[in-house]
Amino acid sequence: MKISTWNVNSVRVRMPHVKDFIEKQSPDVLLLQELKAQDKDIPATELEDLGYNLIFKGQKAYNGVAILSKYPISDIITNLYNVGDDEQARYIECWINAKNSGFRVASIYLPNGNPINTDKFSYKLEWMTKLRNHVEKLLQNEEMVILGGDFNICPEDRDAANPESMRNDALFQPESRAKFREIINLGYYDAWRSLHSEKTNWSYWDYGRAFEQNKGLRIDHFLLSPSAVDKLNSIEIDTYHRSLEKPSDHAPVIIKLNI
């Protein structure tokens, strides 16, 4: 089972890249973030014609998340808040009805939080608390749970090419990292660190010369429940699609599970 996550930074602009990625990698499940389109403007038919069931939650000009699956989808959740309390399209979750065993998966676009000492940072921490409370409940069902997406967190200094330049960034703050560790401490596993305890590769490079100079960050993560991490076979970051013309500033992250 191949599952991928990718912040595409506008699904309409990046459709040629998404199609190429699917042609080359053929993931069973693809999680997308930062669609930057309202529901009516998301190229749903194009995506479904690639051989996928599709669910999404869009938002005008900002945010937006989606899940594409070759298998049937059910039990959909699109908000961590009470209905009407939070309009930002940042979370979508479902049950994947795979042939031999199903699993739960979520596509996550966690708030950036910059600049710190503003309401944006407070919202980031609040949102992470909501996420923590929700994914704790998911573990109680003793199901395979896969949380993938752009978490906008560098868990450690080694997850940035230049840690000193990030000291005042919301992605690096002790409070942000503490909230991330709270989720890990519930019993989730960082898929990358589960297989690469020492090695770090980047999943995000700012526009400009950052990719050419390999000055990136590891902020796109897969967090796996115990029964999911037991089946983890590999994880890779697909830098090819970051190297193309007019790319997203993120690269797809791909895991393979022995399901």
C-alpha cells in the first residue's frame, strides 16, 4: 500500500504536476493540502478521472485539503471544531475500505502561525490542541491510523538546514514543538524517524535558490498509530517534482505499508 502526502500550493496551478506524479508513482492514497480553491473550483472530475475516489474541503484563495483513494471511502470528517466555529479548511479524514483491511487516514494542513506574538500563533497552538484531542480519540478505537500532511513544524533543530535562521519562526518555537510532541506521546510515531533515526531530508524549500542550494525544512510528516507503524516498510521524499518548472514549494512524501 503506497500512501503519499503533498502540499501542492494551488491544485489548479499544479494539476500537470499532480497528473505526472500519479502517472509515475500511482499511490493508492494521495493526501493533498493547500488547494487554494473553493469547492466549486476544485478540478474534481479531472482528479477522479485519474482513477480515484475523491473527497475535499476547499476555501477561497487559501488552505484546502483533499484525499484521493483507489479504494472506497466512508466515515468522513472535515472539521476539528464545532460546526460554524472554524471556517478554515485544514482537516479532512476518512476510513479507507481496502481489500483485506481498512484504515483511517487524515490530510492535515496545520496553521503556519507566523508572525509569533500575534493571533496567528495563538490560533496555531489552539488548532494543535484541537488536533491532539481528536487524534487521541482515534487511538482508542485500536485501528490503523495514518495522519499525513503539512504540519508546519520542524520537530528538532536537525529538521532545518539552517536552524539559527529559524529561531523566531513559528515552526521552530518551543510551544509548537511541545504540541507536536504531545501527539507523539499519545502513541503516534513519526514515520521518518522510525526508519531514519539519524538521517534528515527536506520536504520544503522556499522559492528562490533554496532548492538549488538544498536549504530546506522537514515539515511534511506522516504520524502513524502503533498498528500502522508495525507495517511501515519505507518512506521517501520525491524531490523530482520540486525540481520541475513552476513547482510547489513542497515535495511529496511517500510511505509504503505492508497491508
